[in-house]
Amino acid sequence: MNQLPPKSAVASPVSESTNSRVEALDNLSMDSFWLEVENIKQSAEAEQEECSLADVKTQEEGEAEAEWLQDAGLAELLGDPEGDKDNLVLLSTLTRTQAAAVQRRLDTYSRSRRRRNKHPVRDVRDVFAVGSSQDTAAEKEESSPDPLWHNLRTSNTQRKAQDYSCTVRNPGKEEVFNMDVAYSEQAAVLLKGSFLSESRKLKDGNALTRFKIPKGRLGVTRIGDLSAQDMKKIPTLALIELTALCDILGFELKRNKAAKLKTTEKRLFGVPLNTLLENDQKLLPNTKVPLLLQALLSCLEKRGLETEGILRVSGSQTRIKSLEQKLERDFYSGLFRWDDVHQNDVSGLLKRFIRELPAPLLTAEYLPAFAAVQNIPDLKQRLQALNLLILILPESNRNTLKALLEFLSKVVAREKNNKMNLWNVSTVMAPNLFMHKGLPNKIPEGKEKQLAEGAADVVRMMIHYQDLLWTVSSFLVAQVRKLNESNSKRYQFCDKRIKNLLRKIHADKDKVEKNQGEPSKVVKVHASLLLKDSLEVHLNNATRVADVLRQFQKNLCQNGWNIVNTVNLLKCNNSAECTNLLLYEVGGNIGEHCLDPDTYLLDLYHINPHAEWIIKQNPSYPRMF
């Protein structure tokens, strides 16, 4: 499970007496971790199954690089005639550190192919237009004409040979979390400096460093704000960025091969997430989290949040197994009675559901990477890596993980009654997320405590910083825009009438696009699902999304607009809050983008002048028509 260098020791800012008290509490909390491990083993033995901490299945040189290039959407660089040529467009969107990460893996793959006397692949310089195309890739690496690549390689070599220089963070202090610049580019700037490190002894959630994402002129984009079409581009970009970040830090990012899932006759437990969701969507369209998990979490939220030791105190294994069988039989028919189930048994069912998934919730491919995050000394860079890993997860895994983490946050919020603080919850849940029967592993002797604490620390970060981790970085959104623009330019219309029609539609916008510095602009905001009329908005440098929504609500309530649906659509109480309305950016260089209320619209217009702006009702609010 360990791919990164051992954690460097850091000094603790607390006093010695406080240290001994915290260590005693930590040891007690880690007892909960090992008790949970023992419960999992006993449950597995009862069913004649083996369960152990997940490990990495190592691959031969070149094999991992080839798989990485395919996952990064660059299969054509391997000489694959069936590769998607349009995906090569993303090379033009990469930062220097991201391009260096691609180059490094292509170098390694090329050398491995030559050793095996296979057909040559495209030379690196043919892709990045660096140096003479007649030089070999090996000579390229030795000469390193790209100064950035040479500096990164030299710095990484030096960094591997020495411990990180760490300064302990101030507990509870607020820091800026920059999402405008690629994380790997930020790390490259810090190569010669020292990293801030958080003391691992600070298990109290209130003592953790607080991070604030500064809102730029374009606001903040959360997971779910982008269309499914645009979100499909994010995992590829996040994988390249995560690899580049690990390269800068001198860490090797290893991944497992995708495991083949065994079929099961069950309908709930031990069923792949996608299969569960397909079955659930037949009953409730647009279901994003398995209905069984929703029911388990709902039951615990209603009756278990105040229960002392919830999640930690194990229910009866016999009752849990019996309840599982009843659920398999009665859940979809609606005959299962949750009121008759003890809270601790429900929490046992919850943990069992997560463990019984055919593939880990964090995926077999990236479970080692999640576990390895613990070894990054700098807390901010650990969170950067986690943010990218979460973006890489399949949508079903990511949505399910988010539902689980939101529930765990509610458990922590009731700490005074249930005696389960952030670290307690993390130590109990870590074995259920990081242990899987399909991924056997032998833990290195003497590493048990380090691996256990590290796994719990990763879970702690995911619970405490989930709002930050479920944010799509501005630099990734910008790369998606570039990809869409490049793909649009490459597309050729066969029908000249379509080209002429589009040219006519966008004639006025093209004129504006040439004058990016204009101080104001009048645009139309549509609300076709709500009104027959559109809203004319005068944009200036101070106009935000929230201002437009307020103006829309004011006109709707006071001017008697022609409403398509019932007048009860909105409850107008002269309030400035429009939380039941959202403004979307649609088309141009983006598919569909739900805008942050603090987005400055004139800036957005200059970035995407061909988009339409549409007001819609917030889907999280109950529809009133």
C-alpha cells in the first residue's frame, strides 16, 4: 500500500504534558481501529473469505506507462491506430509541468519497447516539437534541452535523497487554497523552499488548519455545476495533473490494474455500484446514490446520531447477517421495517455494505494512491492530491462517497452526545474503506501502526475538508474550455447553409469579442421554462450573478410578467435571497455551467461571448408546478 517515502518527523507545537494526554487518547482511538479490523476479519472468516489491507500489483516497466497514456486520452502516442485523434488536442492545453509528466512516461515507454525489439513509437520531440527528431529518446533524456524538465529531474533526485524541510503549521489558522494555478506549477515554485507541515498529533477537528478558496472574478465551480459532457473531460485532466504533482514532489504514482468483478445472485450486498444504480433508476429515475445506502443513512440520521459510540460499537453479527437476508428479500417490495432495527445493527449494515462492494469504493485502481497521500508532508499538497483523486473517481463512486462523508460529518457534529469526534469516526471507518477481500496484502513488519494512522488520517481529511475536495479547480475548468474551443475549430460543417446561419446568428457577438476591453454590455437572460419573456441586463464590471437573479425576482413579483407555469412558482417576499433560482452558462466553450452567485458576468462574457444565459429553478428545491 505504501508507494511514497516514509513520513518525516515533525515537531509538535503543544507542550509535553499535552503531548502525553493526546498520545493516550490517540492510542485509545487506534484501539478502535484494530477492534474494527478484528470485527471485519471475524465477519469474513464466518463466510470463509479473506480480507486484508489493499496492496499494489506491480507492473513491468512500460506496461504502467502505456496504461497511463491510454487513461490520459493519449493512446495515439503509442501508435494505436484506433486512438481518438481528437484527444491529442488536449496536448495544447497542458501546462509545462503537465507536459513534462507526459513526456517522462512516453520516454519510459519508448525505452521499454526498444528493449523488447518492438516497432518504434512516435518520438517525444515529434509530439512536443523540442530538439531534432532524429535524436533518440535516450539521448533526449541525457541532454534534457528543456530547462524545466532538467530542473525538475535534478530537484526531484535531490529531494528523494533528503527529508523535506518542514515548518509546523499554526493549528486553527486560516490559509488561502489557490485553485487558479495548477497544483504542479505551485509545487514547482516551492521546490527550493520549505513546506508547511501539520502536526499529526492534532486530532481535534477544531485545531486543523482552515483553508479558504479565494473567489476570483469567475467564482468557484463545484462538482455537479458542470454538465456530464464536460465532467467526462475532468478525470483525464486530473490524472495528468496528479501525475505531474507527484513528479514534482518526487513521488511515484502507482495504480492497480482494474479488477474483473465477479457476478453475484444478490440484489443489494456485493453488487457493483453501477448495477445497483441501474436497478434503482428503473424505480426512481436520476438516482445518483444507491437507494439502500440512502435508506441506511436516513435511518441512522433519524435515530442513531445521538447514540453513544455509534459506528464504533458493533452490533450483533448474527442479527446483521439476518437483516441482510431480509433486506435482499423485502427491500424493493417496501416490506422491510426499519423501526424494528437497532441503531448499532444499522451502522453494522452500513459498514458491511461498503466492504461487500465487489470493488473498493475508492476503486481498485486508485486505492493505493489514496493510501499513499498520507506520506506527503505538506497538508495543502495532501489536499491537492485528494482533490484530484476524487475528481478521477467514477461518478457513481464519487456520489456514493460524498453521501457517506456528509453523514459522517453529521455524526461528528453530535460529538457531545455520541462521544464520536472526528478522529474516532476516522479510525473506525478507515478499515472499511481501505480493506478489501479482493486485494490481498502482506503488511511490512513494523509498519502496522504507521499504515493504520495514515489511513485514518486520509479519512479524517476527506470528512473535514469535503467541501474543498468537491470543488473543480479553476485551472481545470479553463482547460475544459480550451478543449471545447479546439474541438469546435477542428469540426468542419459539410452544409454551407448551417455555416452561414451560425455566422449570421453570432455576427454581433463576434464584433464584441474583438473589443474585450469594453466597460459595459447589454445582454439577454432567458428563463424559457419559467417565463415567455427574457430579461435585458446591463452588465458592468460590478454586475454579479446574484444581482441578475435579484433583478429577475423583482420583475417577476412586481411587474406581472407572463408566467408560463403557475404563479406559485416563486414565493416572493421582497427578500434579496434567490436561493431557489440558479443562472446557467450554456454553449460556446462550455456545455452547461451552473454559475457561482459571486461570478462577475462581464468577465465571463469576455471569456465565453457565444454562450446563452438561462435562469432555472434550483433542482435541490421542491418543484412547485
